[in-house]
Amino acid sequence: THPDTRNPDLAAALAEASTTATGLPSVSRGTLGELPTTIGRGSRRLRFYSWWYEDIESTDLTMRVDSNQTVGGGLKRRYVTLDYDLLRQCFTMHSAADDQDLALSGVLPVLRSTGLQAGAWDLHVGATLYVLGKQVTLLKAEGDTAAWIEQHAKSLKTMKEEILVDLQKYKPGARTVGLTNNFGDKIHKGGLNLRTTVNQIMELLGELEKYRPSIAAKHRTKLAEAPK
């Protein structure tokens, strides 16, 4: 259902947010190479789940389906499914609570904490995003989605270790945990923060390039050839 058939205020908020969600990620798609457009069983989308408890009569229209503002309704659990289309590079959200459903698609602004539009590399279990101003934490990934993230996580972590080994040959010494640690949810599958890992790799490559530009170039080529 299009949002304006249920809640004009929500539709207006969506339209306003879509005009202000501008800017590019700190590491662009061009830097990373083309992302695979299909995952398990031919699907081309990543799917995540989130949920929280909210006041039934909350005046916050961001995630409300109706405009009833009667006081004293208690709490209800809000379920959200967030999909990311790898080919079209856009989000779709389905929200459900009790018997009320709401689906948002098209130009849906999903932002990172920096205020920039989120993309595939920002999506992982535990990631916090902002959908129409509402903070949403991705609590679970669909099986194929988790496998997609794990595939890239394995490749990126291996690449980072190789670069660190190369750097030790030419500039021995300990690196900061900000460059060596893996960030994200380390318990659940699909929890590695891919964006942070890529940023670590790019910074390490900048350092390696001072000593062995040819080796750094080879790593950059591998980074551009992300597993498909």
C-alpha cells in the first residue's frame, strides 16, 4: 500500500526526506568495483529484520500506520523488514504491527550515522541506520543475505591480513587497533562491518604505497575484483 493512502503525514515526511538525502559514501562503488547483483538461489536483494516495542498511541508518525492519538493504548511490538536491491541500489521497507501493514518503496532514504545514504557495504547484523528519521538496528539477516556478507567478510579480512604482512616487511611495528581489529557483531553470521573493513584496507594501502606502490596496486586490483 502506498503510504499516502494510509497516512498523508508519513507520505509528506518521505517526500521531504528523499530530497535531503544526498552525498556519497566515503568509499565509492567505483573504488570497490562492481558488486554482485545476485546472491543465493538467484535473489538480487539483501533482507534484514528488526523489531522494537512502541507506544500504540505514540505521536511519532515516522513508523505509524494510522493517526489515532488516543492516550493509554499500551505497548505493541513493531516488526520491520528492510530489503536492499543490489541491482537498483535502493531500499524497500515493510512494517507490521498487530493487523496493520505498511510498505514503503521507491526513493526511500536510509541513512548512516554520518547522514549519508547507506549502501550494500553498510548493511550487516547490528548496523544502526536511520529510516525517515527513525533509528533502526538490523537485528537479523536472512540466510542467503548472511552468507553474502560472510563471503565478502572472508575475502576482505584475508586481504587486510596480507597487506599487514606486506607492511611489516617494509615498516615493522604495531598498527593501531583501529586499523587491525574487525568491527561489528562478532557473534552472529553477517555481522562484520564491511564498510569499516574496506576503509581500513584503503588506509593501509595508502601506507604501503609509500614503500611498494606496485604491491599496493595489486591489492587495489584485488579489491576491485570483489568475489561474485
